[in-house]
Amino acid sequence: MLHGQCLCGAIRYRYGGDHKALTICHCGMCRRWHGSLGAYVGGKPADYHLEGEEHLSWYASSADAERGFCGQCGSKLFWRANNGSAMDVTAGSVDQPTGLKTTAHIWMRDKGDYYGLPGDAPRFVLSAGEAPQNVDPHPPAAREIAEHHGSCLCGAVAFDVAGKMRDVVWCHCGQCLHWHGHFGGYTAGTWQNIVLHGEDKLAWYKSSDQARRGFCRQCGSSLFWEGVGRDYVSIAAGALDRPTGLVTARHIFVEDKGDYYRIGDSIAQSSGSMAANPVTF
């Protein structure tokens, strides 16, 4: 039996299904919705017991499936097929230790261009079942881009960022795991260089005394993390249109990382925050 919850605790679940397969999805829809990557344990609707279901919002992300998130804090929780055949749970929302292990990376064809190939499980161009591949279709390549564009999955919230953006920092803290459904990947930009569209659709959740997190209230996509008193905002890298021209610069809070994946690159790591040695613009 697995137990889990959203970041604010309004929704809790017990999951008693077969949880041997843990798949990480690199498709554009998952990156846009999670602001990171999609990490899912396969299941069926009957496998779950939910508490606080009245706080659960569903977004129809395709003709065949919908995605469930907490309407209060924006945490990504579920993916389910409309025909009732499947209901997957995000690995990051599962209470630690999970005892799980990543078994496959899928939709590598659509991976982000700001990180390298993962090294903790077989990689597949599309779905698992075909031959694994070891070719990176979008290898990281640092270059200056004059303006970046991004949006949530449904398009209700969009933004334009002029000028230089910070390279990507992956945060493995417990809050990011629960909120994104996997560890979070953030670039950053200054508010004075950002034009925000659909601000009335942007919801903010105060995740601590030091920060708040912004998500689309319609589709639940994770978009922003803003620290108190800062003149810049962290932007979920998965929300950006490709090409980003960004690369991964750091992993932080690695002491809190989930037990179901391995950090497979050689990028610098910090056990806690990067306050003493920040990644700059």
C-alpha cells in the first residue's frame, strides 16, 4: 500500500494496486503541465481510496485522458483514461520512502533541450515496448535567445521574457516533489522583463513564509516560484517553448531527493539550497 498527498494536505490517497512500473514521461504535454517531467506509477481507479476529493480538479488534456490536481495548492496528482481503464499517480506525491524504482523513460523524442539523457532506466523514443535508444534528439546547447515564450498546458496563462534568463536549476526538495509530482526544474527572469498574459487565470499558493507558487487555475500547470523580497521570479522550465538555449547548471536539495530515481548527470550538486553559491544570470 502506498500513501500520498498534495503539498497542502487537502487531498490524501491510499493506493493498493500493482506499483512495479514507474515511468518518467518527457512528452511536451507532461513537461508543460508539471513544469518539469511526468513521473507516474500505473494504476486503475479501483486501486485508490481518496480523502478530500472535493478539492480535486480535473483538466481534459486530450480526447482520451484528463489530469487531476489540487485546486487549492496546484499539486499534480493523477492522470486517468476517460474509458476508466487506467488511473496513474505521480511518483513525487507518494510519501517517502516509496520503495519504488524508475523502470523506463518514454517519449524521449519530445524531451526538453535544457537537460541531457537520463541514466537511471531504459529510454524509449515513444512508449515502452520498442527498442531502447541512446541518441539525444535535443542535446543541451547554450546560446543567447533574445526573447523566450511560455505558457500553461491549456494556454490560459502565457508569458514573454525579454533578455537573458538564468540556466536551469533542478530542485529535489520535498515541496517540489509534491507540487510538481517530480523534482522541479527552474530557470528565472526579472519581473520587469516579463509580460504576463491571462493573469486572472493565475493562482498563487503560499507554500512557506518565504515563497509562493503560481499555477494555472484552469489546467493546474506549474508555472512560477517566487521568493519573498526578490526582484526576479523562478520560471518552470517545462513551460518554455523550444528552443530554450538553456542548460542545466545545478541540482539542489539533493539530500531530500526522491528514492525512486537516480541523478544520472555530472552536473554540480548542492545538499541544500544554493544561497551560499547561487547560479546567476
